[in-house]
Amino acid sequence: MPGILRPTIEKEILLLKRDPRVLVRLIVMPVAFIALFGMAFKGQERRAKELHPVIVFRDLAASRGVAIVEALKGSGMFNVVEAKNAEEVRAKVEKEDFDVGVVIDHDFDPLGGRPAHLVIDKNGPQQKTQPLIGSISAIATRAFVGGPPPPKVVDIVDPTDPAHAQEQASPFQLTVPGNAVLFGFFIALTCALGFAEERRSGTWRRLLAAPVPAWKLLVAKLVPYVALGMIQVGTLFAIGVFAFGMKIQGSVIALAVLTFAVACAATACGLMIASFSSTEKQISSLGSVLILIMGLVGGCMFPRMLMPHVMQQIGLGVPHGWALDGYYTLLVRSGAGFADVMPQIGAVFGFAALFALIGLRRFRFDT
Amino acid sequence: MSEHVLALKGLGKDYGARKAVDAIDLDVKRGEIFGLLGPNGAGKTTTISMACGVVAPTRGRAAVDGHDIVDDKFAARRAIGLVPQDLALYDELSPRQNLTFFAQLYGLAGTELASRVDWAIGVAGLADRAGDLVKTFSGGMKRRLNLACGMIHKPTLLVCDEPTVGVDPQSRRHIFDSIKRLRDDGMTVLYTSHYMEEVEELCDRVAIMDAGKIVACGSIAELTTAHGGGGIEVEVGGDDAIVEAAARAAGATRAGSLLHLDPRDTWAPAITAIEGAGATIKRLGARRADLETVFLALTGRGLRDS
């Protein structure tokens, strides 16, 4: 029986090389997304590390307010900007130059029922307003009451096993795997379109007339896409490491095995899409929707860890969720190895088998 | 060595309740060019697809060069070369790359592969464009390459499914000459076409299919004798109204000033009727039947849009 694997792989590689859309879809677009998302997350991270600006006006007559202003300055939490009058505080908060302001009027006397005023948009996002209200109120109250530092009432406990201690994930450790998996699954679209093109042009009929078993034709057609998927995801990780300074804390071999599983799942997904569609239009619409929904649910565009619990569980219903869990472990957890991501690798291979099974049951070998 | 390169026995294919091909018997002799004719939807392509192993038959058996297409399918497929109706080529590859790929599917390798590819490029007349991408080619060039890809492994039986659709006269002539040369070199050819003059020029024998059945089979001479009708052709004079009246009176079909009399009719009364209608008889002779006459006589004049 003629060996068809090598000629078919060579042919597929030649065809893929001559289609610049594939290169754009598989490499250029994800690199652009990684760069943009990375920059956005980096900006957020930098802002989180900066002191929160707060505008303060203290009337010179309010001598008992001095301690409050000094306490805010010394808290290590706020960058205190002093205003000329109360109107300036209100105006700048209203203009959103500051999230919060404090006004200590000349008649400041909390015991007499005349407290300082916290100027803040109460309808703003709770996750921003509540910490500001709580922390400024607490600092001001303690500064006003005075006395020795209070005893430690609440201690912080980290439940993480010290052996598995992990660094804070960097922006690129989040965006590179997310985009690599999201765009890695676009291989499915390329693969399904490859089948549609073979059928449309009639070459599939010619292939079926050759003295080669149909399953061999199918395997030979799919293998190049698995290889392409690995090259694509590998390239994106390499760009993450060398261009964006992303760290890989765990095993690179485990990372490669997980990537192989992702490439298999994406290619099998392509076979499944091809088996449900007969035209290139159907493949483009069905495939794009499926890939984007799986990516969204699986946490490629928005980290699953920030989603509600139910959505986090739903995310494990697609290979993306498992793949990302595995990648985050290998990127962030120091010394993480093959054993640490076995469930994730197994699950992704499981999805590959499921997609392939569905695809094979529905795939029409004849024309 | 079997006398018949292709032998179909009760071969049929159903798609649901519809019989695409009923149960046909057909033999194609070694070294001949055999024409398979039929209107759209007659079952020609399904028959070819079953013979090539692309579609599984529902009933019956078929053998290519003595190899059963089910029990010995890979040997049967190796003996057959398919030139599909579609331009089954990779547009983003060159002719050399297309031919190399399809040849490798049949196990060709090394120097044999290289020399066979050169030979096929020569047959297709594409030596000076062998490295260019197929997508830059004209329809005729693609058709020639389509033929070359089907015969790259030098099959015993070459199946050409409408190989000249949409080509210029030069490319059509090139394809005809190539097929004749292949036949002269010992290859058997099964040829389907809608162009009767092609079949008349190329084919030694012809089968006509309709509604999934073979309705006639034989040499063109045998078919025209048996089904061409013959009959009498009368050239008449007179104005259009007189000629029309003469045709009606004689029960003849009219083509300009020519009236065709059905051979089943007694024609002496028809001649009397023509003269009675006021027309003059200029010429009277036996009508020469062609393949188109046979085809229309056997398959009817109703449109086939399926």
C-alpha cells in the first residue's frame, strides 16, 4: 500500500504556506491581541501599585483636622493633594479628576455633631467606592480618637501549601495562554475549510479513487493541522517569553504535551465542524461562533477565576477551560511538572477523542 | 488476462427510495474507447463513481481488469484512472507538484516518479508552464492537466467524465489526440460526454443510459441502424405556408424545406399528400441518421434539468 502520509503532509504544508490568510489568522492576529491585552493589563497592574489620589481641604480654623490629614498622608495608601477650598474638592471629584475628596470645615467638631465630609460618587462601582469609604473613615476616626496603636484584631492566613507557592501572575502569563488557546482553536476552522475546499474542487473524489484506505486519507489530512497547531501555540509562547518577558515557572516538557493535546482537540474540532457543514459559508459561520463561544466560556478572553462560580464550572465543559488551568499552573507555579497538570492534559485529550468520535460518525467519505 | 477491462453485472445504486442506477450490465473491451452517453441525471456519473470505488454500490458487482471493486478494491483502483468532470486540481500548486502528489498516491517514487511526471507534463503540453501555479492557467490548460493527473500512473482503464467541458477548440483537439494516443498505446478508455460529435469521432462503441438503465449499446453503426430510424427525406419547393401544409398533410417533421417521413409509415401516400398540398418535390432520398438522432430517439426530447 502506498505511503501517503508524507506526500499529503508536504502537499498540505505547501498549500498552507501559499495562503497568507492562514498566517494572519494563526500568528499575526493572536500576537496583536497578546500585545494589546498585555499592555492593558499592565496599565491596570501599574495603577493598582500606585497610591490612590485623594483631594483634601482643611480650613485653617479646623485645627483638630490636622491629625486626620497627617494620618491620611502617613497611611501609605493615599497620595494626598491639598485643595484651596471646599468648592475645589467638590468640583474635582465631580469632574472625576479624583475618585474621592475630604472636606474639613472651619466648624469641624465630630463630638458636636459636625463631622468632616467625604465627597464621593455614591453611585459609582461598589468595588471602588466601598474600600475608599471604609479605609478613609477608619483612618480619620482613629486619627481623631488618638491614643496608642490598637492590638491586631484580624490576622491574614494564606491557605496555599508553601511547597506550591506561586508568584503573582504577570499580565502576559494571563494573556499569552488565553490568546494561544483561543487562536489555537482557529486551526479547527482552517482544517474544516480544507475539507470543504477538497470537496468543492473535486480533489477529494480523486483521492477517494486512489488505492488508499479512507481512514488513511483522513489521518494524512489531519496530521499537518496538529503539527501546525503545535507550531502556532509554540510560536505564541516563544513570543510571550522573548518579546514580552513572560516567565515559564514549571516544566517545559509538560507544556509541550499540553500543547499537543490542545492541537489534537482543535484539529478534531475541525473534523467535527466539517462533518456538520457542507459548504465553506456554513463552516465559516458555524465554526467561528463555536470557537468564540468556547473561548469565551473557557476563559480565553476573561479569566475564569474572575467569573462567578457557576460560570467557572461551565468553563470546564469546554477544552479551553482545562487547557488554561494547565497553562496557568505551568507558567505561574514554580516547579510545576507533568503530574500537576495530568488531569488537565487528560481532559483535553478526552475532548479531542469526543470531537473526533462525533466527527467520524457524521463524516461523509463519499462525495 | 480478461477480455473485458470493465465488467458490470447487475450494478445498481439507490439513494433512499430513488434508484440512481438500476441494475446495469456492461462490458468494456480491452483497448477500446467506450462512450457512455445519457441526459443529465441518467446515472452516468454514479456508474463511473461505483466503478472507481468512490461510491459503494447497493447491488451487483463490478470488476476492473479482473479485480472486484469490493473484494479486491485496491487492485481495482490501481487499474483505473479517474479524470473527473470537476477540475480536481490544487490551484495553489504547480502542475509538477499536482502530478507528483497524485502519482505518489499510486506508489510511484524516485526516478520512476520523476520520469512519469515529465511524461505526463509532455502529454498535457505544459512543459513550459510546469512550475507555474495552476491558478494562473486558462480553462483549457487546466483540463489538459486534469487529464494528465488521471493517467499519471498509466492505468489499464482511464475513465474520462466529460473531459472537454468549457475548453477552446485547440485544447479539445489536444485532449482528443492524447486520448487516441493512449488507446493506441494499449490503454482502455471509458468516455462520457454531452457532445455527440466527440463520441462519434472517438468511440469504438457506445452505451446510452437513461433513468439509470442502459437503453442501447453497440457500435455507432449498429446504433444508427437499429435506432436511427432512417426513413425518407424529401426536399420540397413552395412558399412557407405550402411547405407547412405539405408537412401536415404528409404527417412529416419539418426542418426548413426538408420533410422527414417516419420509416414506419407507407411513404407513397405521403408523397401524394405533399403534392396534393401544392408543394413540388425537388429531391427525395434516404435519410442519414446520426448519433444525436439515436440519442433523442431513445431518450426523448423532454428537458432534463436534474
